[in-house]
Amino acid sequence: MGAASFTGVATLIGDIASGQPSQGAWAALVSEGCIVLFYAIICCIMLIRPDPVSRANGFGPALLALAGSYGAWLIPLLPRGPELPALNVASAAVLIFSESLMIYTLLFLGRSFSLTPQARKLVTNGPYAIVRHPLYLVEEAAIAGILLQYAWFAALPLLAAHVAVQIRRMQIEEKVLLKAFPEYAAYARLTPRLIPGVW
């Protein structure tokens, strides 16, 4: 995914260097650059992180993790929506904002990051002091930003399915964290799961 994003960055730089960039090329470049940085950080973290102290067993959690992590790859198969400049600007703005927050959140999570439900260290500071799953929250915001460019009748069901998968992932991860860290129960009582003041 990082390599594909890097290719996109190279293409955008070439378009801008040619002196005839497409509409929104700069915003797209910043957005794609954030994606490349996000995946580069993930690669580094996965190479240096310690072994987990607890993990979910079975194929179900692993399949959910794959569906949640790579379900967004289905987006390019959806029918495109109308080419409206305002929607493109809104999409770019949401993506840049959410991808910046993804990088910020990932840096706080650090070596505790994993795709499948695993526990290494309980992180409760930074964005994790606001909600228990900030990375999922900003990932869904990024996907919603991308889906602004696609036809609503296809985008909304995909977004709803992806959110449902991610909610189930959160529930499984919370069980793993509670098993590894008994203090997680007190943290969960005080910190909303995904949306401050709502849930």
C-alpha cells in the first residue's frame, strides 16, 4: 500500500513539475504524502515492536483485521460520483486532516501497534486519553473523505459495512487488552470508545 501511494506521489510531482498540474494536485500531493508517511511509520514500528503479551486466538479476529485494514481497497471499484469542485476540495480537506491525525495517533501508539488483536503495552495518553480507539476514528474519517468522490448509493453501504467490521474489531481488541491489563477496565469506564460524549 505504501509503494502504491509512493507511486501516486511520484506521478503528482511529475504533473506539478510539468507546469500543468491537474485541479487539486497540490492537495492530492499532501494527502498522498501523508499516506506514504503513515505506511512508512507502520513498517518501522512492525520491525522493532516487541512480542505481544496477549492476543486473540482463531481465524475470525484475523479475518476481521484483514477486512478492516484492506476493505478500503474496494473503493476504486465503486462508481464515481459527479465531478464537483466543491466535493473534491472537501474530500482533500478531510483526507489531509484525518491523515495528519492518523500519523499523530500512530506515533503515540508506537510499538504497541498491530493489525490483528494483540496487546503489548496499554496506551492511555495523547489521543487515547480522549477515546479508546482514536486510530479507528480517524481512519473512518479518511475513508469517508475518499468516498465523497464516489456515488452515494455505493459509498454509503461500503462505509456502513466497514464501520461494522471496525466496531467488531474494537470489541475483540478490548477483550484482549482487558485480559492482559486488568487496569483497562477502569480506563474503559472513564474513556469513551469512539466518539467523545456519545459512545
